[in-house]
Amino acid sequence: MISKTMQTILHALSYGNIEVEASRRLADIKRLDAMRIFVKKLDTKVYNGTYEVPVRLYFPSEEAISGKPVEGEKYPVLLFFHGGGWVTESVENYDRVCSRMAQSTGHIVMSVEYRLAPEYRFPVPLEDCYAAAKALYMGHLVLPADPDRITIIGDSAGGNLAAAVCLKARDTGDFAPKKQILIYPAVNNCYKSPYKSVQENGQDYLLTAVKMEDYLKLYESSTEDRQNPYFAPILAKDLSHMPETLILTAEFDPLRDEGEEYGKRLKEAGNYVEIHRIPDALHGYFALGIRFLHVQESFEIMNCFLNKS
């Protein structure tokens, strides 16, 4: 249960529309993180056409990579797309999240600096993420990844991008993801929505239905995009032959029900799916510290899923 005091605070913070520059400045405060975790990292790039997409690799231990991979050894990788409504956030802002993710899962994490809306609208952010995924699966990076142990993962808008990358890969046959993890993903195309979670949690829990509509308007290139399953994966008519999927949702999140509905449709199409709702959690909880119980619970669930043969 959320206390009355916390409800009052959340209500006071849950107001207004999205103002891009102000939202970006607020998000960038995370770069001053005094609790930053120092792990071995490597900044590199992949190419989307002629554009260089920056990516950052996080290593779970010094032994995981020394710059000289063991002959023939390939590594498990989490290919991560950050949240932020396709408009804010960055690899730098998610530095602590990805560092902790590498340590907690024993995987190398590859975080993608895809271009942001509204300067770069749909499908540019998706194409950057897809190019990064393709480069990883095709072995075009200095890091030799095991294709059978690459998991595509994202939170919120990053969960949307992860789902869309997996859909597109299935459709094109360019590569075949084995697993995806979607953390409170934004998979719908409208937030004047019949979902109960939007009606109950769409006003006073930080992320509001009004803000989600703003994010969609900033992300779309035209209103027709909203009917594209790569824009809103829940619209896909055929969800067969998709990766094994873990979906984590938050109890007090307007996106809760669409994420769970997407998981249900994946399961009905014959895929292996796990859906876990984190009690008392708000949208964005995954970016909190590892000592936060919701984050600990999420990593326990993720590790069970990742270690499942």
C-alpha cells in the first residue's frame, strides 16, 4: 500500500504536459549520481547507414573481458534500450542501472544511444536500435557475443523498442532473438484508453495518461504511425514465432494492463511468456537503487528467466 503522505506527494508531482527541454534537463540530473558504480566499460559504435550509433558495453567483472577475449569464447549479452518516452534520457543517465544490471545478472550489457524525438521521430529511434541489434547478432562488434544468449531488454519506451526490434527481426529474418525482457513496456497507441490501469493510475502516479499522449505525439511522424505495429507492438495481428518473453509490470502504473495484455497475446500465439506484476511499484522503479526491494525482486525474476534453459 502507498501511504497517504506519499499519495499527496505523488499527486503534487503528477501534473502538466511534457516540455521537452525542461524534461531533458531534469533527467540529466542523474549524471551527477554520487552512487555511480564503477565497473569496466567500453564505448564504441555501430552504424545505421552512415550514422554512427554510440553504444556502451558494461562488463560484470574484470574477468569477463580484458580486451583480449579467450580464444573461441562467446559471451551472454543483454542488449538494453533505455526509457524516457523516446524523448528524454540517455546511456549516461542509465549508467548506474546498466552497471548494476551487468553485476546482478553476470551478463555484459550493451546500452544503445538511439536518437531521440522530436528531432528524430519514428522510425529513426527504432532503426538505430535495430541496427545495434543486427550488428551484435552478426558479430560486427569487437565483443564476440553468443547469439543464443543475447537477450533484448528495455524499460518503458525502451520496452516498446525492444518489442518492436523483436517483431521486425521475426518479420525480416535478419536475426532470431531467443529472449526478450520488457519492463513496464509502452506498447499501445492511445491513452484515452479502456484499460483499468489507465483509468485508475493515469493521474496521480508520476507518469500520467496526458504525458503519455504527449510522448506519442512527439514520437510519431504522422498520425498513420499509430496503426503501425512497430510503433505500437500490441497492434500486431500475428505474434507467433516470437522470443521467449519476460514482462515485468508495476502495480500503480498506467502502462500496467497493456503490458500484461501484450504478454497474454504472445502466450495465446504459442510463445513462452512469463508475466510478473511488482506489487506497490510505480512506473520507473527499475531505475532506483539495488537496495530498493522492487529492484531486488525484479533481478531475482530476471535471473531465473535468463538461467532457464
